[in-house]
Amino acid sequence: MNSIRKAVFPAAGMGTRFLPATKAQPKEMLPLVDKPIIQYGVEEAVESGLDQIIIVTGRGKRAIEDHFDISFELESILAKKGDEDTLSEVRRISDLGTIYYIRQKEPLGLGHAVLVTRDLVGDEPFAVLLSDDLIYADVPCLRQMIEVYERYQCSVVAVERIPRERISGYGVIDARPIEDRIYRIDDLVEKPTPEKAPSDLAVVGRYILTPEIFDALAKVKPGKGGEIQLTDALRWLLKHQVIYAYEFEGTRYDAGTTLGFLKASVEYALRREDIGQEFGDYLRNLAPSTHQSPDTPGD
Ligand code: G1P
């Protein structure tokens, strides 16, 4: 049996960076090519062997529940039409593990979102995935991290090297290398200025956490932005447990920003068997003409 069974997806945020698209729909449901972004994360968890998915929702997030539920009407229409491919895809989505939903009633931060899952997770190690961080990899990022967890039996956070000018958007670690891609963390700081950042190793949205993190989350005071920060709880946990960082193999897209979302959409579309080739041709033809702004008079 997999040593990690449960995956927590914080999904209660307001999605203000994607307004007006997120005024009446959850940002987790924005389609990347033709799949809602949260589905990529749930599939990563399932492919990594986790079978219990816990989604932390809030107001206006019902579409997430409907998405992972069975839709009898849709299935019967597709069956009548004889559209077997779409039918099996729609069924596959509702078969993605057991999904539990819990509400975060107040927007008190990522750490608080994880804390509300305490009773559902119980006394076992678990994963946290931020679906904004999309990771394309041969071996799913979470699977890679579980292997590190199984060797060291301690919390593991995913890290990536980020240029200094963008480091202040992340939790940043102070750490020493232990072996290829693995670091032992000495300290962490949430969203430091570039001058204060202890390294260029930034935490990205994949964590494997020991259950003691809940004691830490219950103890830490609101930090950056007045929110309960997961980074601060990890810092507290460091006083009692060893924590490792793992530089994953794969490509991460920051789909939490419009530009990152667009880049991810283009690259995921290019990888698609059905439309990739044609879309690639389209982009190549488009490229020369896009050097001119629409206001530039033509020749
Ligand atoms: C959160 C965490 C931060 C981490 C980041 C990864 O920040 O607080 O430590 O580096 O996710 O995406 P957010 O992006 O929610 O502001």
C-alpha cells in the first residue's frame, strides 16, 4: 500500500487575479485547453497512488463538486448519441478516487485551509497540492516526492530555483544539499525581499507533511498578509522534526498568474495528439505578424 493515501487541495481562494473570469466561477475550474485546472492536480495525485482526495472549498465553489460527481443527464445523452469516447472520459472523472469536501469558512490563508482538514486527515502523513502550480513530468512530481518520503520518513517540500527578481512571490528555504536534488532545510521564510532571501530555492505547491504539522498550524500566529502561513508552521515544525526539500524533475507552470496560465495553455495544447500539430503550425504562421502591434501601420 502507498505510504501516503490522502491529498489535500486548498481551493477556497477568491481568484482575484483572474477577475472577471472568476466572478461567478471558481478559478480551479478555468479550463486549461479543455480540462479544469484542478483536474490536472487530482490526476497527478491519483497517478501517484493516492486514493483519498480532500478539497477545501468555500463560497461559490459548487462547480468543483459537480465536476467530480456523476452527471446522469449528461451520461444518458452521450449514451443515446453513441459517443462512447466522451462518455468514458466523463465517467473517468467521477471515478477519480474518493473525494471529500470541507469548507474553509473564512479566508485566513493557506495554513488555515490545511488546518481545517485536520479531522479528515487524522494521524497520518498526507500530501498538499496547490493546483495553481501545474507540473508536467514523466514521473508525477508527487510520486517522486513520495519516494523521498519513503526513504527519509519526514516532511518533504518541492522546490525550484527561481530568479532573484521573482523570489518574493514564494516561500524560500535555507538548506544544505544532502544528495542529488535533496536538501535538508535549516530555515524557511515566506515571501522575502530579494535581498533577504536565504537562497534561490523556492517552495512550489507540492508538500508531503507529517501529521504534527497540525499542531504547528494551530500554534502559529498570522504572518505575512495577516494570514496563517504554511511556511511559518513548517518553520515551527523544524524545531521538532527534520524537513527535506526536493528539487523535482519536470516543468512547472505558475498557472496562478494570467501570463503563466497562458504559457501553460499553449504548451499543453502543443503536446496534445489531436490538436498539437495544427496548433503548432498556426503559432508558427502567426509569429512574424505578431511583431507588429495592432496600431502599427502595415507596409
Ligand atoms: C503559496 C505559499 C508559498 C509557496 C507558493 C507556491 O503562496 O504560501 O510559500 O511558495 O504557494 O506556489 P501563494 O502562491 O498562495 O501566494
